[in-house]
Amino acid sequence: MSWIAFALTAWILFGLELGLKDALQLGASGVAPSFVMVLLVIVSLHAPRLTALWAALIIGVGLDLTAPLVSASGLETITLVGPKALGCLVSAYAILTMRTLVMRRNIFTIALLSLIAVSLLEIVAVFAYVSRSWFDSRLEITAGATLVAGLGAAVYTAILALPLGAALQSAMPIFGFQQSVSRPRIRRV
Amino acid sequence: MPKGTLSPHRLLLLTTLLLLALTFAPAGVSGFVAGLREPVMFVLAPISNAASFVSRSFRPARSATLPTDPDSASLAIQRNEFKTLWLDAERRIMELESQIRELQQGRATAPDIEFAAFHARVVGASSDTVSGLLTLDAGRNRGVTQGDSVAVVSGDNLVGRVVESGRLTSSVLPITRRDAGWIQALVMTGEGASGVRCHIRGTRDGVLHGDLSEGAVGVEPGQTVRLQDPEWPETAQMLVLGRVERVAPKENAPLRLEITVRPDLQLDRVQRVVLRVPVLEDSP
């Protein structure tokens, strides 16, 4: 995979994530689609295993750094690097496990996997936030509401993945995905 | 592979363990990662700024009270600004009178706080829409300070308080978000600076909801609600929080009244805000 193409695409999609996400939000519910998670799905479907996992970590760290939490007092923000990165890693791993069973070029596959990926990301992130809030008094998380908004975002991302996934699929040659499935190693004697 | 070098798999595992440790590390240990946020936001700003500008131009903040005609709207904004200044002056007079009384009793009082006001653009939001943070293109380079600076729009409508100030950017938490906490406010039932106190908090519907003080009378839909909370900076006092949308008896305590306040604008859709930054006067 071309890391330059990945970086450029991630840069654009992160920019859209910060600039457009609140405009696409359903009311004030917090339910909004994720642009970068569609990229994670495409990369996890087509890139070599290790490359996909590294790409997922990079996207996850980016999401952590662009989504600070508001402290319980409402007077400061808390930047945590880890929860979303680990969530993205779990999502990428799940897609890597499933990719041999699905039709990778089918746009509905990308939509369905986007739904699964965002759901896993939100579950892992909320679990991490809640676990941390047990000993970090600055953090106050309403797990149920956050998770419901996250799962709503998963459905919304699946809908967004139909046009965005198609656009990214058509741009796949620039990513230079050559080895989509690792070949079995032949040990020479 | 030579002995002693890290294999890519092992490096990935170590990175994952590091991230896991950072997730649960105490604030003192993991605090340095906040410093990484500023360069990331700086790199993403060109795209997010353009996307934010386009989205906010197509879906601007709607005002429920301002006229649609630009000239009339401008006049209305000026009128509202002067009304806020007048009400704030009345509040200051009352405070000064109380300070004089305190001084006469030989007690020390806090120095006055002046503020600087300037425009800032909303260049993006958080990638996690649940938090509702707005990112502005002004930071410590323009004197923005966390906790003391507030953002207003349309002259006197309070948007929220600055909860993070980086070197070039800052984040504002709108008052309509639940995380902004409880706010003490005054429902303006008459012409002067007096009114009925209430205690309200943001909800998921973009409104503020809470209780009116005991024995409240004369509160009706449409009345202006202004901030009067000692927990908030001086620069934010008597700014407009919104208008009373609904007053009704509480379900579990029918003798008490609950109130719903709707801001005049959709605070999460504003394109530009005015930042009020406190300037401490030099001591004579």
C-alpha cells in the first residue's frame, strides 16, 4: 500500500470529519457519520494484514486526538490517546478475519463492514472511558447514551459508506493494493 | 532477521500495549498527549476550515427572534447589545453599592475585570459529535484563556465558555451541551435587572431545562433569560441564554415549576463568534 496515498486520503477525510460531521448530525443527538472509518474498512479489506493494522492504529490515534472529552466540571478538556486507537485496531482485526468470506468489491459489503467497524470502535471506546472513569474523577461518562449515539453513528456511517466507499473504490489504483491476501509461505529446504 | 532487532509484529504489539497503558495511565503520566492535539489540528485546519465554511454557509444558525431583513437585523442586534450593557451596568451599580458597603465594613474586594472582544471563526468541531465542542481559530496567541474567556454571537447571545486554549486554536463548549453543567440564570420578568432565578442545564435537544426558584411568579413563555452565575466569568454576566419556551409544574412536585429555555440561535451552527477575553488591569 502506498502510505503517501493513505496519508493524503486520511488528511482529506479527517478534515471532512471535523468540518462536516456536525452539519450531518441528526438534530442534537450526537448521531453523525464517520468519514475516516470508511477508509479503515477499505484499507482493512485490501491491504496486507500488518499494513492494515498499522493504518487502523494511525486512524485511531487521529480520532483520539481530534475528539477530546469534556471534564465533569465542564471547565476543561481531557485528551486521551488509546481508546479509539484500540477500537480501530479491534475493528480492523475483525474485518481482516472476515475479509476472506465477503465480496470485497461489493459496495454493500463496505457498508455492512462500516457498520460493524464503527460499532466495535464505539463499544471498545465507551468501555475504556467507563473503566477509566472509575478511578479518574475528571471523567463522567453516560455510557448508555454515548453507546446509543455511537451505534446510531454506525448505521449512519453505513449509509455514508455507499457513496464514499464507491468513491474510494474507484480511487484504489492510487493506493497500490497489490497483495490483498497474504500468500502461504513456502519454506525452502 | 538479526538478533536483537524488533520484528514488525512485535513493534505493533508493543505499540498496542503502550496505547493500552496510556488509556489507563494517571493524568500526570498521560497528560503530555494533549500537546500532540495542537499540531494535528493545525495540519487538519485547511480542509476542516473549508468544509466547515461550506457546511455553515449552507446550513447557517437560524435566529428565532432577529428580523430577516439585514438592516433591521443589524439594528436589532445593536439594540440588544445596548440593552445588555444597560442591564449589566445596573447589575454593576448594585454590585458597587454592595462593595461600598463591604469597604465601609473594612473588607477587601476583588479588582474590576476589563475584557477585550474580537471575532473568531469556527473552523471545525470535534470528531466526536457527542461532546459538541466548537474549534475556533484563536488561541493563546490572541490572549484566549481557558475558563475565563467566553464566546458570544449576535451581540449578546452567550455561546459558551472556552474549555481548551491551544497556541493557535481554542475549543468552546456550548451552553446547550449537558457537559456544560448547571447554570444559574435570571428570567427577566420586568424591565429592570431584577427577575426570577432559575437553575438550568443543557439537554440533548439543544435547549436548557431546569427548575425555577421557589415561589416564582410572572414567568411566561417568550421572556428573556440571562446569565447570572458567580461560577461564570464576569465577562459573561447578564448575557442572553435564550427565551422561555415552556413553564409547567414539575411532574413529581406539582407545587414547583420547571422551565425550558431555547437559545435564540442554534449555537452549534454558528460560523463566527465574538470572544470576550478578560484583561487584567495593571495595578496603579
